[in-house]
Amino acid sequence: MRLGELVFVDTGAWIALAFTRDPLHARARATWEQLLGAGVRFHTSIPIVLETFTFLDRNAARDVALAWKDSLKTIPHLKVLPSTAKDLEQAWTYFEQPHFHKVSAVDAVSFVLMAQRRIRVAFAFDSHFSTAGFRMVG
């Protein structure tokens, strides 16, 4: 990783970082420390924040979800990207492609946002990011 490189953080990475019982927790922590050390610029999106908070609230506890939400303010170089109706409209095209079997709407919007901002790296555990042409770390 290069200093200042843009990295998009997906729901699965946030969950693995926050949820200590997640089977990917140790792997996510190691990757996170490596990315922080490299001085990357983190990006995520409002749909990812909502999806992560909802998962943690339902599967861990409300205090875990709230602590995760509050932790976002302390992450250096984190930008939470908005998404628009136009982004959603562009995301629907992923559902017309057979190699994106079972892609989520949140992932499809993420692909659009990443492409718009020329973010080429995803901290994710979901192979759809690789299928969409992004380099995965994690």
C-alpha cells in the first residue's frame, strides 16, 4: 500500500473489526493495522454505515453498534461518501450481469461510488469486489 492510497471499507470488514466473535476478526485487525500504518485514506459510504450499524445492533448489542458508530469519528482520513438516486440508478446495471449472482444492492452502489472516485482497493471479504475489478485487501 502507498501513502495516501484510497481504500474503500466494506460492511464485512467493519463487522469483522467490531465483532470480536467474528471468524475474520483477527485477520481484519491485522489488515486494519497494516492499512493504518501505510497511511491510506479510508472511504466508506452511508449505505455501508447503515448496514453495519444494523448488523451489529441485531447480532451483537446496541452498545457495540453505538461504540462502532462513535469510533468512526476517530479514524484518521475517513470519508463517509453520500449516495444519490443517480448512484442507485447506475447500480442496477450490476443486476443485469450474470457473473454478479447474489450481489447486494449496497455492494452495487459501492462499486458505483468507488468507480466515480477512482478508488481501486477494497478492504472487503466479499468476492463481488474482485469480480467488479477492484483489488481486495483483507
